[in-house]
Amino acid sequence: MKIAILTSGGDSAGMNAVVRAVVKAGILKGCETWVVREGYEGLVRGNAEYMDNLKTQGLATTEPPSASPLQEATPSFLNSLRFGDGHLLRDGTGDYVGGMTLKGRYIVRVGWDDVRGWFAEGGTLIGTARSKAFRTVEGRLAAAHNLVIEGIDALVVCGGDGSLTGADVFRAEWPKLIAELLSQSKITEAQALAHSHLKIVGLVGSIDNDMSMTDLTIGAPTALHRICEAIDNINSTAFSHSRAFVLEVMGRHCGWLALLAGVAGGADFIFIPERPPKGKPWEDEMCAAIQDAIGKRKTIVIVAEGAHDLDLNPIRAEYVKDVLTDRLGLDTRVTTLGHTQRGGRPCAFDRILPTLQGVEAVAALLESTPETPSYMIGIQENKITRVPLMEAVEMTRAVAQAVSEKDFEKAMSLRDPEFVESLDGFVATATLSKEKLLPKDQRMRIALVHMGAPAGGMNAATRAAVRYCIRQGHTPLAINNGFRGLLDDNIVELSWLGVDSWMPRGGSELGTNRTLPSVDLGSVAAKFQEFNIQALMMIGGFEAFNALLILEEGRKHYPAFHIPMVHLPATISNNVPMTEYSLGSDTSLNALVDACDAIKQSASASRNRVFVVETQGGKCGYIATMGALATGACLVYTPEVGMNLDTLRRDVKFLKTRYSLDVKGRSEGRLVIRNEAASSVYTTEVITNMFKEEGGSLFDARSASLGHTLQGGIPSPIDRARAVRLSLKCMAFIERHHALLHAQPLKSRHATGESAAVITIQSSSIEWVPVRDMLKHADMVNRRGKHAWWEGVKELVEALVGRPQMIAMRV
């Protein structure tokens, strides 16, 4: 199979990661891989101009002059190592010293090394453009002709709904286009027969996250990062001067960026297309919501560029500013973020997600038949999915149609469930009601405690829980410094404004340690009674899971523990059993990516240097493994797989082979990521010295230990948004089980096992798991789950650098 990939429409971070993944996965499957420059416009233009120039110069050949110097009687992998155009594509140059050129070439064959290091670049290196020509039948006929000439029979399209619709139309018309080309004698009967079917798969590249039937689109997480960085910076100056700021963000038809930025940035009011303010006039609703929070020194209002009122009249940032100034007397400024939202290096998730989706796209193409629909590769919670492309496009367009018809309830129902929950979460944590929502007999005293090591998102989850409690009428009690603090009576009631600025704060504002309630379980129970604690929410890692297990077992002896208790996983190690995601792990991955990008830059400047990077994670290899995937590391060592002398011997051979195949004078710096507990014998120092000794004249080696830098820093927007969403689900869980408990007679109240549970993300859904049930899935000795969803990622990391193939070579 010959696979071509193009990026179309607007650019977004992560598109280069898709191209890299499709190229490498295609080559691993024995396919030829091509890129189409400048989107559909390049597909229409093809390579005709280039071939005409060659004919004019008397240099016409059947192969471009940049064919790989390695193309001899070599294995197929080595034969596809490179074709020499990687630097031209990456540097954006048309010509290069030595006569190589991309001028007039729009469909370019690429090899393994031609896309090396692309995933760390923003935008799209192969270019993107909106093509008027492709919208015509004549343009699509030319595009079909160009594909047939190059022998390409499969196409991966990364773009928005318009680009994916164009791809599906192209596939539907393909038989007619081939018949027309044959009737015009532009192709032979053999070519027509060989290209009777075009295989197409779509991936969604859009910073707006505006495609239905997928939770996230490529580029949206990075755009959200850019917005939240701006909000965090604005917050400090807004607080200093007691000002209001109105931010305009992108989102002409979809309010995802404004909504998630509002949630993650702790905004006070947002305007999105799908749910305009219900008040008439909306100015009253906004002013009332902002005025209710008396004592705030800062106010943040976020406006999506496509925001409007109930009558579809546009809501502009400048007008919002005037309202805040004139009616509330706020010193207000406007900031329009514009195209800064599109730019910058991709965040960790925008490297991992496109890579996994690109690999799945190749698999979908290989399984495609004339009878199967064109698929779109998406994600649901933590599961990569395939959905019929046109179903997703039609549902996406149905949202815009519903908005235009002022049917906003329908528009919201067509968005994914996470969108709706995020909006409910924003309202619950941004709007302070004068009247409590629950009657007095349903209100509780809810204790909040942090456990284990600090993790990004702990404070965001606490802020959400506190504000929800106050809005409902519950009393939020902060247990400072964990269970040790409880025994020392270090417990205070939190307020609405007291947690206002907690969203972007890393670490733990409550204080955290690893002390378990078993240190004095009887005294812990006594303190529960003394402070009349009626529900408990623990935010932390394996220690919190362990603590919940101890408290649940303690119900046999202490009635004080017969209350709803919940654990929200938060740990950079992501080692809590059964859940695929813990708060803090995304923040840690981003810290790892930032550090490794800088390290790799140093290593590449030295040309032939290998850096062995040591990460935290305890005896769970999640951070090391996913970090390796996000940074393009060539090797990764984890406790789950372990390592021995044979492993290191093979790895040395791989590195020697890899460096011997690099272009002379242009060797690349490479990363090896090692979990701190991968081996007690083969330490980071031992591995580094071994590589340095064995590398000889081919490569040098250095080491770097990231240590506790992976625990600190500002929480990522994904960790903040998930913290709010999962925290509010925990509150709803507590309320539900409190009601069930109080339905029992007072003297015989007995909490069931289901009332002590952990909230987990499992594949495509969120599940509540009783802590007793989790015990059988836990490796208590190694403090991790017995099975991990990411176990196969280590093999993918090594496959995407060609380790198995190069170990097998004799070079």
C-alpha cells in the first residue's frame, strides 16, 4: 500500500506528530509513505511542474533526484530510511545546497528519518491551505490523476469538518473520476484496475475542539495551554490593580476553548455560542453574577469570538468591558489573544494523542474495504476510537444548525457529555447563590484531606469541592497536613473567596504527607466524632487508596466511619489501581517534555550525544513510558519490564547501528528515559558510563536527573479541568450515599461497601469502584495496579525508533 497524508484547513499543534506517526507506522507495516504539501491545493497541483522543469533541462527521470543513497539490495526498512527531503520540509526552504529542491513538488515520498523530531514542532511542516480548486470536479479529477500517477491508493487527511467532508466526497466520486481519467486516456486500464478503490481515514486537527463524537481534537489541548498561560499572567496584574479583564478567545462556532479556559482559569463569567446567557437583558445576569462575589480584587470574563445573545446578536469584548465599567465601576481592560492560541510547541497530550491516533489511522487503512465507511479517528475518555466520518461531520454541523435556529438545548445535547458536565461545573464553581440549594436536613459537614506527594490539580479539585459545598449549603472542612493534622486538631472551615486563587497553584495548599489513619485509628475515629464529620473526600495517590481501605475496614469497630468516603486519585506516578488517569500526571508529563526538549536541544547541538534522563514514578513506569512517547526517546526502562545485561547489550547494538546510519556530520542527539526504580543495579550512572564506553567514536553519553521538578510547577489546564469535573462527581456521589444512609433508621445506620469508593477512568467511561473491589487489582508490595493500560506503549516507543529492526541488522 502507498499512503499519503495531508493537513488541511487551519493549522494546529500536533499535526506534525500525526504526520510522523503515520509515516513511521506505515513503513513498519511495509507501506510506502508520502506527504502532500499545502493540503488539497498540493494534491491538485501534484508534481507536474517539477517534471516539466526536468524535461526542459533534459533531466526527466521516473524518480526524483533525492532518492535515498541507501536504496540498494537492503532490507525494506533500511530502504525507506530517508529520501533526503526532511530538512527541506522542516526548514521551509524550497532549495538546498546540493541542488535538492521542493519547487513544483507537492506529493513527496518521505522516509523514516525525513520526519525525525517533527512532533516537537508547532503548526504543520508540510503546510496547509484552503483550496478552491479542490471544491470543483475538475480539481478533484486532477487530484485523482496525481495520486494514480504516484501509485498512491490510501489517503490520511488531518483537518476540520470541511476538510474531512471533502475527503469523503473525494472517496465517493473516486470510481467516476477513475472512469473519466481512463476515457481521456490519462491513465491505463492497468492503473484504473489497480486504483479502483481509494482508502481514506480522517483525523481531526482543530484548536476549537468542535468535532462531535470525539472528546478532543488535535491541537485543542495546546491552544488551551496558551490561553491559560495568558489568564495566569493576567490574574497577577488584575489582582495587583483590582481590575477586571475581558479576554476574547477563538471559537467561532464552538465554545470549548472559552468554557475550559473559564473552568481551568477560574473565570467569573463566560460567553459561548451553544449556551447564551438566559437573562434578558444578559447584562443584568452578568453583573449580578459578578457583583455577588463581594471582596474580589480581580474579575475575569471570557468571550468566545462567536458568542451571541438569545437573539443571535453578537456579544463583543469591547461592549462587555463598557458594561463592567459603567454599571459596576470596575477598572476594565480587554485582551484579544488572537493567533497566539495556535502557536507554540505542542503540549504533552498533543504529542501523545496524535501519535496514538496516527498509528490507529494506518491500522484502519490496512483493514479498509470498499464496503467499510471512511473512518474518523477520535478519543473517548482514554480510548482511541473509530467512528464513521460523515456521522461525526453531520452531528457537528447539526450543532451549528441548532444554534442558528435558537435551539440551544439541542445544541448542548449534541456536544459530548464532557462539554455539558464542564459547563455545569463552571456554573457550580463560579456562581455564588444567595440562597442555599439544599434544605438544612440534607446539608453535611464534609472533610477534605490531601495525602501522599503533591500533584498538580489537588488545589483545583479542592477549590471546586469547597465552592460546590458552599453553594449547596454544606460546610467544607479542610484537614491541614493530612491525618497527622487531624490528630492535632488542625482543621478549619474554608470560604468561597478563600479558595478563589487556588486554581493555578501547584503543590498542596492544605499540606500533605504519607501518614495513614492506622497511626492511631481510634483517635482518628474520635476526631471524626468531635468535629461531626459526615463525609470525607481524600485527594491523593496510593496512600489515599490505602487510607480509604483502612477506614472502610475500620467501620467494623468505629461507627464514626459509617459515612460516605471517596478517593479522587491525584499522583504524578499514576499508580492508583484500575484508573487510567490520576490528577497531576499530565502536569508531570508536561514538565518532563519541557525538560527533555531542552536536554535534546543540547544533545543535538553536540551532534552525537545520548542523554540518560532519570524520572520519578516510584515502581510505576507510567511517567517514563508516556514521557518517552511524548519526547521521541529511543529507549525507556521501567520497573514493570525491568532490565538485565542482555537488554543493555541489545540497546548498545541498537544505538551503534542507529548512529552509524545517520548522515555524516548530522547525527541527532537522543534520549534514553529511565524510571528511578527500573533497576537497583543498573543505575542511571552505570547505564551512562556503559553507553559512553561502548559508544566509542560514534556517540557520547551524559545523564540528567529531573527529580522533584516533576512534582512542581503550575498545573496543566487538562489537570485543572479534570480536577473540577471529577471533584464535582465526587460531591454528587457523597450526596447520593448520604441520602441512602439517612433513609435508614438512626440507631441501625450502616454504610454499605459501595459508599467507600474510588472514582476511576476506565477506557471510555468513568466508573465508581468500591475500595474493597480494588484491592484484588492492586499490587500492594510495589504500590501500583496489577495491570496497566499503557503496558504496550513501551513496545510502541521502541517501534517508532526502529529498535527491533536495527537490532536485527548487520551493518
